[in-house]
Amino acid sequence: MYQAHGDAGLLGKYGRYDAAFKLSVLERMWEEGLSYRQTAALFNIRNAGCLTG
């Protein structure tokens, strides 16, 4: 899971994401023009809504 998803692959089902991780995820989303859903799948984030708030 780590090779496929990095740090996010190691988090449990109800993992919490710190501000630095969220920022890095959002920056990649903006750079690549990805949707919230695509970004969540890329980082193995189960709830794409956590990226919007």
C-alpha cells in the first residue's frame, strides 16, 4: 500500500490527515487538474469530502 499510495496507504480506515498532508494533496490536485474524487483515489483517501473543508 505504501508503494502505491505513499503515507496515505498506511493510514487506517478512519485516518485523520494533518494540514501539511492535505496541502500537498491539494497542490498535486491543482497542478494536475484532478477532481476531488480522482485525487482521493490517487491518495487512497476514502472520503473525498475531507479535502473540501
